[in-house]
Amino acid sequence: MKKTIHLGGEQKKGSSIIEIELKETHKGWCFSASGLHDYQYCRSTKMWDYQCAGQCLETIAKKWWQSKKVITIVELWRKYHLNDMNAGSPKQTAHLASLGEYQSYDWACEELKKVDLLYDKEFSPDQPYRYGSAWLYREIPKKDLETIKSIINK
């Protein structure tokens, strides 16, 4: 399921695009979102193009802050973007989040080591899970999953 949302018209000066996708995989539902922002004429290439692309939803939200749909998508993106590619167990991720902005993989390992969480023994009792050793799936709660589907299907 995919949806492209045009903000300010299609290829009009200052316009933006948000693309969202929800895929059902063997793990469960996986969500992704990206954007194109600020369609402008570029003097150096003598072509029209977007000034930002990819993970620029925060930038798009600053311009389109009055759109409830944009704000909702950004909130869902913050929580679930690539929810099938998490380096940490829930406990590891929560601890790192409590420290503020993520710095780097090495920083995360050092911080987790300080609190004996580099290997999460509770996540997988048979073999403790080492941070970053696999891509872990995080389920999207039913309410949020329904919100994503509703945005895509409208």
C-alpha cells in the first residue's frame, strides 16, 4: 500500500511531496515515509527540482504545520519509520533514548556497556542479544496501523 501526497500542487514553486508505504512482510506490517521539499528553479543546473529529498519530513512539517495530515504522518514516521530495522531490543532502545540524541553506533555500545545492557539477557534468555547484531522488528500498535491505512486509502 502506497500513497503520494502533494502539498501545494504538483511541481509548483514551493510545493512538497510526502510518500508513505505500508508493506505486509513475514514479520508483520512495515512502515516507511520520505519526502521531497521546496520545488524551485536551480540556476546552476537551469532546471526545476526539489531542494530537499529523503528524510526531510521535519522540514516539510515546518512549512505545512497547519495540515493535520502532515503532522500525523510526521508523528507516525518518528515512531515507526523502518520498524523492521531496529538495532536494539526495547530495553536497549529505551535506555539510549533516555540519554538524548543518538550519537553513533560506538557511542551506543559504550553507553549500553556502562549499564550492562550491551547484551540484553532478558530479550533472549537462551542467547543474550548483542546490540546491533540483527535487525529487530517492532510491531505497530493496531490503532496507529489503522491510522496509517486510513491515510493511504483516502
